[in-house]
Amino acid sequence: MSPPRSAFGAPPRGGAAGGPAEPGPRRPLGEGAAGGAVSLGDIEAAAQRLAGQVLETPCVESRTLGEIAGCQVFLKFENLQFTASFKERGALNRLLALAGSGVKGVIAASAGNHAQGVAHHAQRLGLRAVIVMPRHTPTVKVERTRGFGAEVLLHGETFDDAREHALAVADAQGLTFVHPFDDPLVIAGQGTIALEMLRAQPDLDTLVVAVGGGGLISGIAVAARALKPQIRIIGVQTERFPAMVNAVKGTAYPQGAGTIAEGIAVGQPGRITRRIVGELVDDLVLVDEGAIEQAVLMLLEIEKTVVEGAGAAGLAALLDDPARFAGRKVGLVLCGGNIDPLLLAAIIERGMVRAGRLARIRVGARDTPGVLARITAVVAEAGANVDEVHHQRAFSTLAAQNVEVELVLQTRNPTHVAEVVTALQRAGFDAKSY
């Protein structure tokens, strides 16, 4: 797997090649980043409003991940929020400003997590909520949003399609649009995460944050930079949706059609968030789909926690480029846990294949009574467990009196797979893994 690509072209400021970088001088924050859009005071005020209404999630060290990555790793478990995502912080902060103002209702466009945050807290506050979601949003997110009492409209192929339709519906029905990221109150709500992280782990010197439209990293950057000016802040995008990278650095990485990290699949970053990221974030990196899959599986196996693709993006960047973070105290935000169960199952199976724990072996033999029993007996003796068997005659390229047996086996590792193949060959069978 290739290392994450830096969006900034040159090595991070102040660091030796391959080594940790130190952030350079920053502009004074004054009353807020990006021309006064959001300030530390705004984030502290949001924290007071949200107190007792959203969970202050744990931020704890993962010693096992730290040993693997070569640094100290601290995980902020935002996937434990009631809606399983950080998004309800910003949504609630925005809705509290609308409650009691006589609005007819609110409307939002979202791939799922912002939708659930808006729907849940709108229901709590007695507001009508309409949510526009892309057609291919995972079913689990659509149903949970409906479960919070929201009216769900499925429209378009991407978040940007859904947003345009939501704006049209807002005009037609007199609803107030709640932007998922490009809103100062939403950004301030997300920034409360940084307050909690630095209160729980004041020695953190690096924060690694997934980036879609930029609301999460913008709020975190404003708060963290004000409280701890020399902290490093690294944003992570999937290479299939590098919109913030392209916007901030003027690059032209192509946009893909889909990603397992649909929560950060944003084709156009916000105007406010783009300015904050350009001003306060040290670097942006791109990670591929395989790295995200691996990170989802590692968090499941090691931390026994379920995250969606976006929630695993930070860990993917950490594992892909350990030299950048060596010896650091790194905070990762597990920003969401709303993954489709079928996708999670596929990721688990693919991960098992990569680890040599699930193997496919093709065996050629004479088509005689008892041959399948002899093959499976050899497999059992070698310590593997049969998961699937496909007995093939008509579509085989072997001689007519021969049969081809395809086995899917549960194995321990790649070495064990090779041992099973060798055992079959020694028993007189034509066997190979593939």
C-alpha cells in the first residue's frame, strides 16, 4: 500500500525528510479564524450550550495501536455519540439558535451523519426536519434518520446533488437550511471536540482529523491552535474525494465516483472551512481505499469498536506513514460509526484474505468415489477448516475423467496456507492457492 500523499508537495515545514515537522509561525487568531467567522470564544460558548445534551466521549490511549504505529495513539470515540457521529454537536449548536425563533422547520443535505444529528435534535426541540440524502446512501443511515422522525428525500448521486435539491425545497417550503459544515455555529459545535481532547490529554502534540467539507477540522483547528499554538494538525482525505486538497493547494487530483468513506465524500468544500484549513492546518494527506479498509478492521479487532470509513481515515494515514508521526503523541478522532453491516462484513472478509486467514485453493484430482473425502481429510490434518466447497466438472479445463475442487479455507496466516497446499501435493493432488 502506498504511503499517503501530502497535498503540500514539499516536506512539512521545519522537519527533516521523513521526520516529524514543526509547525511554522501562525497569524494571530484575534477574534476568530477566517476573518472572524469562528473564535475560541464561540467554541467555548457552544460547549456550554451542549453540556448534558451530547456525550463527552472518552479520549484514551490505545497502547496496541501505538506499538504498531511507533507513537502514542489516543482515540476520541465520537462513534459513541447517540447518533454514532460527531455531527450532532454542530447540528445541535445550530438548532439551539433557531429554537423559539418561529421557523417553520429545518432542512439539511447529508450522506447520513449530519442528517441523523439534525433529525434527532430537531425532534427533541419540536422542529420539523426534512433531510435530502443521495440515492446511494447506506440503508442503515437512511432508516435511522427516518427513525428520528425526519422526512427523508432521496435525490441525486452525490452530496452536492442533494444539497442543490435541499436548497430548492427550502425556498419552496420556507424551511431553514442547516449546512453540514459551512456554518460558523456548526463549526463551533464541532470544535468542542478539541476542547475535550486537550482537557483529557493535555500532552497531545498532533491531531489527525478526517476531512470532507471541512467543518470538523475547522472547529478543531480553531480551538486547538488557540489553546496550544505549536500543536500539529493534519487533515486526511480519501484520494477519491480530494476536494479540500485541490481547493487549498490548487492541485487537480481527479474525483472518483464512490468510496467506502462516504461520510467525507464531498465534491466541494465550504467557503469558510477552506479559509480556516488554509490558515490553521499544517498539512493534508490522501489515503487510498485499501488503507481505510485496513484501519476499519484494525479498530474492530484491536479496540473492539465499529467505525465507518471516514472514522478510520485518520488511523489509515497514521499507519501508512509512520515516520511522520514517530515518537509523537497523536490524537485521532473516530468521527463516526454508522457503517452498513454488509459493507462491514465485506471489509472483514477482504481483510481476512489479505491476512492469509481466509484462503482459496484449487485442487485437481481423478473423479473417483471418495476423492472429496480424501481431500478434506488432508486439509483437516493440516489444521485448516473448510468454509466452502465447489465441486466442478463441466467448466473445468482438466481431462474429462478428472474433477476440480475449489476450497475456501479458514487458515492462520500465509505460511499456513502454503503448508496446506504442500500437504495436498504430497498426498498426490494437483493443488495451488490463488
